[in-house]
Amino acid sequence: MEFIGPIRREAKKAVDRIRNEKLRNNILQAIPFWVASLATGLVAVLYTRLFALAERGTVYVIHLHVWLLFILTPLCFLTAWWLVKQFAPYARGSGIPQVMAAIELANPRYNEKVDRLLNLKIVLVKILSSLTMALGGGVIGREGPTIQIAGSIFRRINQWLPSWWPKVSKRNMIMTGAAAGLAAAFNTPLGGIVFAVEELTKTHISYFKTALFTAVIIAGLTAQALLGPYLYLGYPDVGGLSGSIFLGVILVALIAGLASSLMAKGMLRLFRWKAGFVFTRQHVLYVTGSALLVASMAYFINLKALGSGKELMTTALFTQNKHMAWYIPLLRIAGNMFSFTTGAAGGVFAPALSAGASVGAVFSGWMHLSPADTNLLILSGMVDFLTGVTRTPFTSAILVLEMTDRHNVIFHLMLAGMVASLVAMLVDKHSFYDHLKVQYTHELIKEDLPAAGPTTAQSPNPQIPAI
């Protein structure tokens, strides 16, 4: 019996050592997420301010002489395209498909390929190229690029960890970075979390929920500390809605969901056509032609054809100028198509939101609705159009809710997103981002395959067709 006491004490010490070691490992594993989240918040704030400054530069040029767009826009489009082509080809476009491809390829076999999708050079080129496009009036947004920027920051910090550091999942690090990037870009923490679950992850959330929540909180709080606790759009009036407004919500969802999915289909066809370009001058001609088309739409039809569209949304929601001409959605769609397909950096989140807002504003004018009902259709159109592109109805609804803090219309917006998603499925079963993810994946993995023609490359997800 006299041996039992010492044995128990030794057993207790062993258990305490195990617990302390586990606690130490958990803290060490959390530190990279904290550092990366803080860095993401700081970069997102700087990017937001620079992007706003670039868009103000466009306004300044227009106030000088509108015809200067025919010089500024082609010059900026060509410069933005050249930056990507010359220094970081995978910095082109939105950045979300690149992050999705990186998540799918995140294993030791494809480390080098993931590095080409997410790295610090991409961060710099992504920012410079998209800012140049914004200065030229390009119909692009900064939100998708922020997600690739955040994914690159998280991956680089993960790579900087010394060999003795407790291992951190590369896939979880990238997914968490993407969520933190979206949260910092829109100031929408719930939207960042839902986006990671609905769009990015094939892993059960329980495996990385603590890291995800912590990263979103730190990145969001960092952005708020520097930019203030702002709402992306503000507080539109949606009180006193009519009982029949659900019919308007469904109608706008049908039209916006169809229009957005057709826009995505059109951009994919343009990408297929451009894939046949052999000479650099063909790309130069396409970029120049796209720039002149965007400038012409602004000069000859309406200046609302330019930019990310945030001013268009705020004007429709917070002024008496709520209704728009029938052609404004067409200008927004065409502008986004020709800006995005140049091959420069820039996202579709903000342009999709503004195109949807214009659809809602057009229909509310035709239906002679009250200001509150009009605001609801504008918000519904935003959810619908973004859903048609991304096929993430819950993310779209949560993002718009957090941008406006109008939780009394949550059921209206969720209904809008679901209807838009169903309509978009009739045009294409897969989202725009899914198609682009497959394209990027094919570009990377076919380099390791024998030269047996382009059909040799297989997607890691065979259910999604190649482009």
C-alpha cells in the first residue's frame, strides 16, 4: 500500500505534462493564424483606401474632360494586363477561383503549384493591376482580389514556420485566410464564415472552426480599428413594406438570376475564344478594344457604366434617385464582361452587386413602388445577381444583410437567393468560380503529364467540366 501514493503522484505528473504539452501545441498552432489575420486586416485596409483613391482619380479625370476616358481607359487596361502577364499570370481575374484551386491542390505533391497560385508577388501584382484598372474606370471590384491576397499571406506565414513548430494544415490555413479576407473586405464577419463553409471547404468545419472564427474576428477587428465600425452600404429604409412585395422579390430574382448566369456563361465563352490567341498583338487588340468599348458606353450612354458600382448602389438606396433606365443593367453587365476578360486583376463581387441593384431599381420604377419597397427590391437584386455568379445563396444573403444591418428582411433576401440559384441552375449546373477553378487546376497539373494532347489533363473533381 505504501507504493500507491508515489505511483499516483507520478501518474498525475505525467497527465499534467501531457496536458501542458497539448496546451503549448494548441497555442503555437494558433499563433500563425493570429499573425496572418492581423496582417490581412492591415493590408485589406490599405487596399481599400487605395482602391477608393483610384476611383476618385477616375472621377477627377471625367470632371476635367470626359473625352479623356478614350486615352485613360485603354492606357490603364493595357498596363494592368501587362503587369499580370509579365510578373504574375495567376494574379489575373478575381482570385477566388485561384484560392479554390489551391485548396484542392493543397498536398505535398502539388506544393510548387500552390505556390504559383498564392505568393507574395501575387499580392503586389494583384493590388497594382486592380488599382490601375480602377483608375481607368474598369468595372471590377477589390473583394475577390482581397481573398487571394489573404490566402497568399496565410500561406506564406505558414511556410515561414520553423521545422520544430507544430504542424498546421496548409488547406485549413488557406481556407481560413480566404474567409478572413472576405470579412475584412466587406466588414462582414458572418459572411466570411458562411463563405468558407458554403463555397470553399470540403472539410467538416469542426476540424478548423476555432481557427476560422479567430481569424475572421482578428482580421475584421483590425479593419474596423483603422476604418471605423462602418457598414459597406449603410442603413437603407425597409420599414413598412407592402404585403405583396414578395411577388416583386420573386420577379427580380428570376430576372437577375437569369441575367447573372448568362453573363457568367458569356465570360466563359470569351475566355474560350481568347484561348485561341497565338500572338501577343491579339491580346493587345482585345484589351484595347475592351477598354474603348467601356469608355464608349460611359461617354455616349451613361457614366454609370464605369467603376465598381458602389456609388450606384448608395445613390439608389439613400437618395430620391432610386429608379434607373432600363439599359443601366445592360451597361453594368457588358462593362464587367469586358473588364474581367482582359486578363488584368479585378473581381466580380462588387460589379455583380451593383448590376443586381440596377435590376431591382429598374423593376421598382416600372412597378411604381414606395421608397421602402424599392430599397428591398434593390437589396434583393444584389443577392440574386451575386448568387447567379457564385451559386452561394446563403453567403449572398448574409453579406447583404451585414452590409446594411436590415435583419427584418432576412426572409425576403433568403427567398431571393434561393429562387435566383434555382434559375441559374437552368443555365449552368456549375458556378462561374467552379469553371475557372477547373481551368486553373488544368493549367497547373497538365504540366506534369505526358504530351498526349489537352484531353489528358483531368480535373481533381471530374463532375465539373473543363473549359
